[in-house]
Amino acid sequence: MIVATLFVAIVCNYLDRQLLSVLKPEILQHFGIGNLEYAWIVNVFLVCYAVMYPVSGLLVDRFGPRRVMLGGIVTWSLACVGGGLCGPGQVVLFTVFRGILGLAEPTVFASQFIAVTLWFARRERATANSLCQNGGAIGAVLAPVTIAALMGWLDAWQHVFFIAGVTGLAIAAVWAFVYRTPAPDVLTRTMDESTGTDSAPPFPIRRLLRTRTLWGGVLIRLVSDPVWYFCCFWLPGFLRRMGEREGLSNAQTLSMIQWIGGLPFLVGAIGAVLASVWSDGLIRRGTPSLRARKTVLAFMVALAPTCALVPMVDGSTLPFGWRVGLVVAAFCLIAVLCNSWLHTIPVTLIEQVPVRNGAFVSGCSCGAGALGTIVFNQFVGTIPESAWTSLFFAMATFHALAALVLWKMVRPETVKDDDSPT
């Protein structure tokens, strides 16, 4: 029940953040703004999201996953309702509500990691963690279909925001009912195992900040995350723009998004699971865990050049249906690459440090990913779509750089007698 509730909460988390991208044309028209202002709205969300990641880890360590996640879900749900209440002249207020959404959403991920760690033994923990994280992929798949369907039914983007907020409040109530702190006998089975780092003493924060693994994780997410966030924030609008250039009506472009906009996220989820199975299989055959993770992620980088093909296909003379199909297929491969890295990097980092430092290390790396996306997203908002060829070529190199950092910097961290990590 805990895993199921976490899964649904993360689905809701992704649906709420995708409201802005799927409903971008309606929101821009409502407020009378353009792509540059849209980029600023997205960046306010990302700044708050980035800052709150490590803070969320510290809050969960202090107050526990039940209270922190409950407060986070209630807050982001009310932020959705508030955004829907903003009038045409209140774009600043709307941006503030998106910032509050960004502050609240990281709480679910920090809470998820600690809840899974407390309730599941090591031999079960990776599976439970993967089931929870797949809520993000399913949420990204459902978002275009659900939001487009609601938009067609309600015919007002504000009402979609209201429904999202009420749904989140219902999930918060379920979480408050379902989650309990594990009993001592459960903790005996899950936290006192002799294998791994479950019972290892945590690093002091000042020492943890001196480890190469932490800063390697920061650099990896800083470089690679912008590609995934581009898919989340710009892909629906990119597909709608393709339809508009072809002369399709607004209803037709929404219908196109409804049926094909979620495919990259679904394929990405499946690909990430297969990549995890691959790395686990290498470990079962005797490969050291760190080498197995690095090997799989390095092979996944072979998909990165697909990014460079997108503008070539979009600008070709192929029939419209072929162009859309090939662009979606390219983004499917990009999503497999991104999700494989997003799912495996946190596990890889946590395996190199004491588990009680895992939330903070993951929070720092995820926050760095959001910060990297802010810079990249602002760049995207300042250039016309006709000049996006260089953008896609740049994204084709990001994961290769991340792979280099992974191989050079991420390593097991231990504590000597003088308390200095080595």
C-alpha cells in the first residue's frame, strides 16, 4: 500500500508539472505573453525545485517521510488551484504559484527514498524503488492524454488546474491514512543487515561535501538532466507547432498530442526498466556493482546522437505523417536514454556512500540537474524555433560528457580512522 500510494503520488506530481507544457498555447494567450516569458515561468519553477531538493532530504531526515510528504502534496495541490484562479493580468501571481509548486514537489522523492529504505530489505529495495519511480514515467505518459481530454471536455484550462488540485488533496488524505513508521521488528529486518552500508555510520556533512562521488553526481545531473526536461517542457509544444505549420486546427493538434504525445515517456519507462534488468544481470554474473552500472549507462550513450536527427526530420520534405512519426520515434529513443540515466544514477550514488547519507547525496545531484536545466531552458526561450538545429546538436553531446564524469569521479567512499573520506 505504501508503494502504491507513492506511485500514485508521483503520477500526480508529473501530471501537475505537465499542465503548463500541454496547455502552453492557452496559457500564453490568456496572459498575453510569448516564449521568453514562458521560459521565465518554467525557470521560476525549476529554481525553486532545484533549491528544495537538498532541503527536502534534510527535512525528511529530521521529521520523517509521513509529515514531509503530506505537507508537500497539500502545498502543491493548493498551488495548482491558485494558478487556475489567476486572471489575465496576473501572470506574476501565476508564476508565484508555479514557484510554490516547485518548492513542494521534491518532497515526494525524498520521502519515497526514505520510506522504501525503512520498509524494505536490500534484496527488495531496488524493486520497490523502481515501482515508485515508474510513477514519473506513467505520469508523463498520462499527462498529454488526460490533460488534452479534460481540456476538450471542460474547454477552459483553469478547470483542468482545479481538478488537478482536488485530486492531489485526495492523494494526501490517502497517504496520511496509509503510511506509518515501521515497528522495531520491521526495522530489525530492514536496517540491521550485515551486507552493504545499511548499518554504516553516516558521514558528517562537512566530510560528505569533500567526496568525489557527491560532486561527480552533481556534475552528471547538471550536464544530462536538461535533455529530459526539454522533453517534458517543450516536446508537447514542439509537436503542436508542427501541426500548426501544417495547417491543422487547435482541436486537431490537441488530438494529435492526446494520442502520440505520451509515447516517448512510455517507451522511456520500459527502456529504463530493461536497462536496470541488464545491470542487475551483470551483477548476478559476477560483475562488481559499480562497474555494471557504469557499463550499462555508457552503452546507453549510443542513443544520444538521435537528438541531432530531430531537426533534420522536421525540416525534410517527407509527408507530414512520416515527419511526426519519425520525430516521435527519435524522442522515444531519447527518453530511453534519459530515463535509464535518471533511474540508475541515484542507485549508483547511494551504493557508494552510507545509506543514511543517500537522501542528501541524491538531493544535491537532483538539484544540480534542475539548475543545469534552468540555464539551458533560458537559452531555449531566447532563440527562435527556426534556429533549434544547434540546440539538438548540443543535446546529442550532453550524456557523453556525463559518462566521462561518471567513469572518472564516482567511486566507493569510505571513512578512515581520522574521519576523512577516501
